[in-house]
Amino acid sequence: MTTDTPARLLQLLSLLQTPREWPGGELSERLGVSRRTVRRDIDRLRELGYPVHATKGADGGYRLAAGKAMPPLVLDDEEAVAIAVGLRAGAGHAVEGVDEASVRALAKLEQVLPSRLRHRVATLQAATTAVAFGDGVRVAPETLTVMASAIAGQERLRFAYRAKDGTPSRRLTEPHRLVSTGRRWYLVAYDVDRDDWRTFRVDRVDEPFATGARFTPRELPTGDAAEYLRRSVRRRQETYAFEVTFAAPADLVAARLPRWFGTPEPLDRESCRLRGTASDSVEWLAVRLALAECDFTVHQPPELVAAVRDLGERLSRAANSPGT
């Protein structure tokens, strides 16, 4: 039985936020109070501006309707743990579509979780194993949440960093944005000691912590973190140009490919052409193009043509192998 009125009102809000109508008797059982108390609590919520609608009948029902004054999201323990575990799993493996907004949400959620629930989240996360993507690189969700919090709070961020050749260093930065390419997470930040902008692969970062020292955000040279990362990667790696035509509308193809692939150019209403540059392996690019689930033809480079052909033959053999 919930005897504390504020706690009971929060529990009542949590129940009413589910998309259903709650009979008064069921609310009474859930809250461990009389139906009269439920009616009083409903009146209190209405006085606070929450649009609780009631239906007449033998039992009567209540539901929270859309209105100008909606309550903050109230989650019970199980819901909070489920959301946190899901966000941590997605963020930790750089799944395409799970961008910085999701990481910020995870940072906010974990900040307000009581210690007992944080322990449950960590325990569940440790007990699960996810499939590795791409080259198997993984990122600790805790690293992402520390970075996201520092970005939101405009606090300088210090961390240990390993260069591509393994050379260690300590960095003091003014973090600007987190960017996901679908396979990896990158931090775009101003390096205080080097007095210049830098990009850092998050999987090479260790022991990040916000120093508490505030800074005034600087303006990126390109004005966009994703574009800055793209240019930075191109400067450091050998790139190659590719050209592909799709037997599908340009807007459909654009919705199914990462933005950094470029913008498909309509050829007609049912086909488009995509030209761009890439620095990843041609094998990975072949797989990513296939995931668009549209018929396509590769025109260049020859290495990508061969990679697509090999991929198709491999998949065909797998589909025709005994037992399939």
C-alpha cells in the first residue's frame, strides 16, 4: 500500500501514461487504496493541470488525454532498467541510427537512476553478449555518456588516447559533438594543448572525465561536425571514388544509406545515381550498398565491382548449400 501521497500521485501518473483506460477498481488495487482515494488523487492531478478524462459506468474508467499541460515521463523500475539497457547496448556497438541524441538520453537517464537501478543495469549489461559489427570495435557506453554530459554542460574533457600506431597521450579538450558513422563513434573536439580542432576515435579513449572547467563553445571551421569528420578522415586515409546506379527513387535510396555516402542524383522517377568517395574497404562498402535492399549496378572502381560480384556469389552459395 502506498501511503505517501506524492509518491502515490507519481505512481498514478505512471499508470495513466500507458495507452489504455484504467477502471477505478484496478487503480485501487494497484495503488493499495480505496476507490474514494483514487478519485481524490484524480482530482489533485486535474488541479495540477493534467487532463485526466473519466468515463461513466459501473466501474468507471480513467485515461490521460492529450492537452496543453502534460506530465513529465514517469517510469517504473522495470521500464527504466529496460530503456537503459537498450540504450547502452545500442550505443556501445555504434549501431547505425543510434546517434548522439540517444547517447544524451542515456546520459540523462543514468544520471537520475537510483544506485540500486544503476547496479541492475550494469549487471544485465555484463550478462549479455552482442554481435560485433564491422571490425569488432566496441565502445563502452559509460565513455559515451561521460562525453555527452561534458558536451551538454560545456565542460572541458580530459582523457587518455591511443593513436593508430599505439602511441599513448593525454588530451585536454573542449568537446563539441559525438558523431556515429554506423561502425564507429568519433568525438569532434578542440584540443587545448595543440590549439586546434581534432577528431578522436572513441574506442581509443580511456579514462574520460569532465574537469568541471567551463568553456565558451568555439565555431567549427566547417560549421558541421559530420562534415568536419568526413574531411578529417579523408585527409588521413587514402580514398577512392565510386559510382553506383540504383533501380529505385532517389529519396528511397537516400533514406536507406548513411548521409556521408552523399546525395543520390535522380535519373528519372524510378532510378538514381550515387557518386561519392570512401575510405573503408571495398568489401564493407559492397555489404553496405546491398543493405539498401534495392537493385543496383556498380560502375566504378573495378575493385568494388569485383567485391560486389564476390559477395553475390558467396551469398548464392550459402543459400544453395545443403540444409538451407
